[in-house]
Amino acid sequence: MGNIKDLINNYLLMKKNDADLFDVLHFVQSQIGCIPEDIQKFIAERMGLDLSEVHEVIEISSSFLEKNKYQLLLYVPVLDVQ
């Protein structure tokens, strides 16, 4: 998740003082599909917010997911060659 943290830092630097939490959450979700708890903590620390504030916005808004709701299952056939 280090790469997403770099992206968040760059996004916040680009936005300077104009970044709001909702925009940052949308950005993160567009990059990785959800906003896991460790990233919520990072955003809270980076923006000087309490984790509860970040979590509350995610919980209230139907736009955000804490986990991907889709799971990819991959079946690989195994050939028995004798």
C-alpha cells in the first residue's frame, strides 16, 4: 500500500489547502477500488483529522467502500500428463 500513500501525498501537495476529505476519499477509491482501514488512518494523520471523522464520512456515504465487494476467483486446470 506504499504506492497509494505516495499518490495521496502527491494529491494533497497538488491541492495544497484546497483538498477536502470527500475529494481525497474519492481519489483513493478511484485508484484502488476501496478505502481500507490502514489507508483511512493514513489519510486522517496526513490531513490532521481524527480517524473517527474519516470513518464516519465513509459510513454515511454510499459512494465509498471499506472493502472491495467483488472477489475474483481464478481456477487453473491441472493436467495429469503421464
